[in-house]
Amino acid sequence: MEEEINAICSNGSIIRFHEVTKVYPLPGEDVVALDKVTLDLSPGDFVAIMGPSGSGKSTLLNLMGCLDTPTSGDLCIKGRNIRGMSDEELTVLRRDHIGFIFQQFNLLPLLTALENVQYPLILKTGSRECQDRCLAVLAAMDLDASLHSHKPSELSGGQQQRVAIARALVNDPEILLADEPTGNLDSKTGTAIMALLDDLNRNQGKTIIMVTHDPAIAKYARRIIRIVDGKITGTEG
Amino acid sequence: MQSRMFFDFARRNVRLHWLRSMLAVLGIIIGVVTIVSIGILGNSLVLAISDSLSTVGDSIIVSPHVGGMGFGGGGSAPELISDRDVEQIRRAVAPLITIPVYSGSSRMKIGTEDTVGVVYGLKSDDIPILLELAEGTYLRGSSSAMAGARFAEQNDIKVGSRITVGDKGSLRVVGILEERGMGFDINPDYGIVVESRWFEDAYGPNGYNLVIVKVKDLTEIDEVKEEIERQLNRRETVVDVIDTRAILDTILTAFGQISTFVTAIGGISLIVAGVSILNIMLMSVTERIKEIGVLRSIGTKRQEIRRMFLYEALILGLIGSGIGGVLSILGGYAVSLVMLQTTEYLFVPSSLIYIVYGIAFGIGISLLSGLYPAWKASNLNPIEALRHE
């Protein structure tokens, strides 16, 4: 059985859904958020997930981010089946291989921009000798050095999202999960952020999975997956 | 390094909500000051009592055996201690000092006033060993007497006054005794002390009511007690042998227990402070649900979230207990001064240790109060936490 599971995960996909179902038990009736979804994402993919509200986009993203586990089916992240993993194992997998970018940036309000970027690196390495790495990542995000000591509340939306992307990148993850990354930004800033993500995908080979409602943003992706009622209804690109 | 980061994180959060944090800290300060002050007061009380009673802690008291009395049995008065018994005791405990004591109560006439008092009969040589003189001299001749301090005060007895003891004859007061306070052997404050020969002439040589053995080395008390018992109670129990140290221990233990009980009541205030920490920590968790979701999503383990919140409780406990510890020295000083009129027992290790206990208890309660909020925070579902607005 274990060999079978491993065989499922060893097809070279960086993320693999194999007949994954996710059911949320509710008092009245269970809600099927994902219904036997099978999906393969290769290293270096840039995928946009689109669909109406409640279609299962976020559930798909949460499962990819190891924030949740499937009710049934197999989900492989970097060749490892997450079925049966403990909470701690899932957290370590997330910390070391997956970066999150949120619509609302979700920076830690008590920390400065630089500290926000340092945080995941310290979690991983246990060392504060990471100034260079953090500064380099922030520089790559075109964030002015004078803003490094600013708290999130002192930064604009675009600046906050740049810090958030730097935080997502600091542990050099292979996978970036972005949930409406430009949803809270004006179109000009949104375009700049998308250019950054595009660059990360093209030049650093990051696998990016992005949930969006906006077709203009989805165009940056090389593949668009459409999902309705927990089922993948089409793939473009 | 991670611990430092989590600690720093907790410190900033405490500072962010400084007002409510300080209110919780105030609770801990009050709790620590209360238990430490009460603890110090109780300990000072025990030490003060111990000091005032320890002067009689070096005696063994031999008294006639009092047999058990059944229902309606009544029982007869115990036989007194004979000269032979006293000699046996003297031999058993040699070279320690043995002081046989006659005692009885009698009507007395002082001037024109009638009163009742205790009469102790002691050998002249033994009196300075047991009693201190306030004025006048020790006994001179068999028809002299010394009056206890309270007895003299109440009956206006001075050196030179005459006391008529029942129909036994008249005595001249040659000395007034220093007040002795409560004793386990004799209590001459409310009576008079006469020469034992006068007592024998007046009441007949019936036997002694008490024999006091003065022990030089307190460690030999048990041995001396056993020796007396072996000599006198060989065939039947003739005498009861008690040592004042044991009585002292019983009293001190009782006071110690009372002190512990009162300190425990003071501890309730610290528990209340703990509840307030629990309350603000739960508020903190509720306010930071989204933040906890973010922390989890970027790779913070459950145990690390737990640690972060426990550090917050620890910081509150450390600040509160630290300030409380310092202030409790003042508190201890104040209550000692007000209740005991002395602070000499404040800076002794057995009192100061209460500061350590108070601080430890304060920190312990704070950590305990932080356990549930920390557990709650670490067990939040990261997806639901991220969705929280």
C-alpha cells in the first residue's frame, strides 16, 4: 500500500492531486468542496485558478499549502504524499518549500518590514545571521532600504505586498501560492507586482499557483485551470 | 535564537497593550506583596514567640503521675514527689541541677487587704537559678518572702511589706521578682516565693509538687528524660516527665500552621491576579486570531505559537513578581512594625525566603494562567484563523 502511494507521487510533478476529495462536515449536510480532483503541476509552472465564489479555489490552494489535508485521495507535494503527515511535518514542509502571498498582505503588524522578512528564515535556520539574504530579497523586490525599518502600517499597499513577496521568498521555496495577490492594489501597482511574479517564474523557476477572479491578471499565467462546484472543468494553455 | 525571537515578539505585544498588561501586572504585584507580607509577619511572630519562650526551653519538668480517670471515676489526687524520689532524680541526672519545688495556693493578708495567691517553696540556693530579682534581695532567713511582679503590683507590695499566709504565720517581703511571663514550670508572677523549710513547717513535709531539671545541652534532653523514667518509673509510673522544648515545639508548630493558613488566604489574591492574566491572554488570542493564522501559514509550529503566548504570560509574571518582591520588603517592614512593633525578624533568612516563595508563586501562577490561552492559540485551525476578520 505504501509503495502504491509512493508510486503515485513519483511522476515528477511538484504538486499532484490524485482523486482528491475534500468534504466539510456541516450540521445540516456535508459540503463537498473538492470532488475527486486530479491535477498535476510541473516544476516551473505558472498556473491561475479561476472560478466563481464557492467553487473550491481556496480549498485547492489550502490543500496545496498543507494548511489542510484531503478527506480522501492522495496529494503529493514535492514527491511526498501528505496523507498521514502530522501537523508538525506539514508545518515544516510548508515552511521549507512553500511561500504564501495573500490578498491582504498579512504582514505581522508588530514587526518591521525587514523583521517580517527575517521571521520565516529564523524559523527555518534558527539563526539571525540572515541579514544579507533578507536585504537581497528585499532589494530584488525594489523596496527602498529606508523603508526596511518601517512597520506595515507605515507602508503603502504595493510596498506591503513587496515585503510579503520577499517574506514568501526568503526561504527560497520552490512553490509560491498567491491568493488574489493584486486584489487590494490599484491597477498600476498590481501590474508591477505581477511583473515581479512573472520574473520569479521565468528567471528563478518558481512554481506559482495563483487564485484570481481577474482575467487580466490570469493572463500572466501560462496555464489557467477553471473550477466549478469542486470539479475542474477546463484547463487552458 | 528562535526563543529570543518569540520572547521579543511577546514583549512587543505586551508593550502594545501596555495599559491592560500593567493592570494584570498590578494584580500580580498586589498578590505577591500580600502573601510575602503575611508570610514575613507570620514568620516574625513565630520567631518572636520562640525568642520569648526559649528561656524556659532548657528544662525538664518532673511532676507526680496523673492517672487516667474513667467516667464517673473521679480519681484521687496524685501522690507528691518524695525526698527519696528527688534523690533518685538527682542521681540520675547528675551533674545537672535539680530543683525541687513546693507549691500551693493560700489566702493571704497584706496590710488590711485579703487576697489569694500561689505560694512556691524553693531552696534559697536554687532561687537565683530560676528567678531574677527586680528589687530588694533574694531570701534571707526562713521567714522572708519574695513577691512576684504582678502580685506585688496588684497588692501594692513593696520591699519591707508584711504578708500573712493563712494561719501559717507572717512573712516579710525582702525582694520583688522580675516579671517572668508565661512559663511551663512555675509562674511566680501572681504569687510569692518562700524558703522551702518555711513551706515544710507550714504545710508539713508532704512531698514536692514539681522537680525542675536544668539541661545545659539541649541535645541531651531525650537522654536525660529517659534516664529519669528508667529510675523512677521502673515498676509503675510514679512521675510524668515532660520537656519544655517539646511544648515549645508544639506551640511553634501551631503558630506556623496558622501562619501558613493565613498566607494561603493571601495566596487567593494571587489566584485572582492569575485569572486576570488568563482573561487578558484570552483577549489577546481573540484579537490575534488572524495573526496566528498568518504565523501558522508561514511555517510556525503549534508548539512555537504556544511558546510565544507562554512568554507573554511569563513577561507579565516576571514584571509583576519582580516589582512585588521588592515592594514586599516594604510591606513586610510595615506589617512587622505595626503588628509586632519590631522589624528585627525581617532581615533573617527564614523571613526573606518568603520573597523568593512569593516571586516563584507569582511567576508560577502567571505561567499557569497562560497555559490555556497558549493551548487555545496553538490549536486554532490555520484556515479559519486566516479567514478571521
